Amino acid sequence: MREAAAAAGVAAGIHTDSGEQATQRLTEGFTFATVASDLVHLAQATAHLATASGTASAAGSTTGS
């Protein structure tokens, strides 16, 4: 996909879960990389809601990066 985007003069972007993944994708040739995704935000929101409701131990520690 990156090669096709470059040939067409279009930016090739990708969503990642962390800064480390974003750095890796940029070194692989992607034009831009986001450092978040809907899944990460949902996991973080779930953890915050569990903390706020006092059920944090039942929700686990999935907070994303």
C-alpha cells in the first residue's frame, strides 16, 4: 500500500497503539502515523469508568498506551 500511495503521490498513513509502533511504521516508509485508535480510547475509558465506580479491580488494568 505504501508503494502504491507513493506512486500516486498520496500520503500513506496508519493508526498505531503506541509511540514505539508509530516510530516503527514511519521508519518503514509510512508518511504519517497516529498514536491512538478507537480501541485504545475505549479501553482507557473503560478503565477510567471502572476506577470512578469503584470496580477497577473487576475491570482489569487495560489502559492502553
